Amino acid sequence: MTDLVIVLTTIGTDGADELAATLVNERLAACVNVLAPMQSTYRWKGVVETVSERQLWIKTTASRLPALEAPLAVLHPYELPEFIVLRPDSVSAAYANWVGANV
């Protein structure tokens, strides 16, 4: 078991790289993967929306989640940003240590 977690969020295609850099610069994440543009369809306030977004995979530690969640809500342009926490069953000790040392 490790303290490493992955937080998923989506953001419009503009601003994804800047958000990723801010999270790493502020040591809220050791690494953020910004995936290729994708199309998301969802219901928001009773209306079905379809937008172009990018998925962010934010590598951090469970102990840093409280420090990440509040600023992410402020920095994120969405009224309700996605914040899904994945807890890997297995992570190499070397990678987990690197993440821990960089947040």
C-alpha cells in the first residue's frame, strides 16, 4: 500500500497546460498528465452539453489531497470541477517515493 493517489479532472482545452504547471509549481502534484482533447457529453442544470475537454491525471499523495482540493476549485474555471480520486493497489516504491518527495 502506498500514499500515492491519482486525481482525475477535466477542463476545457484552453487552460489545461497552465493548470497543470501551476499544480506542479505549487507542489500540489508531482506530475500532471494532460491528455489529448476529447469530447464530453453531460447533463448540466437540466441541459445536455457537448464540449471539447482535456483529461488531467494529477499524481499526488493522499496526505496532500486537502491541500489540492481547495486551490483546484479556485483555479478551475468550472463551477463544479471533476475531482475523482483513484487509489492504486500497486505502485513501484521508487515512483511512490519520487511523488512523495515532489509534493
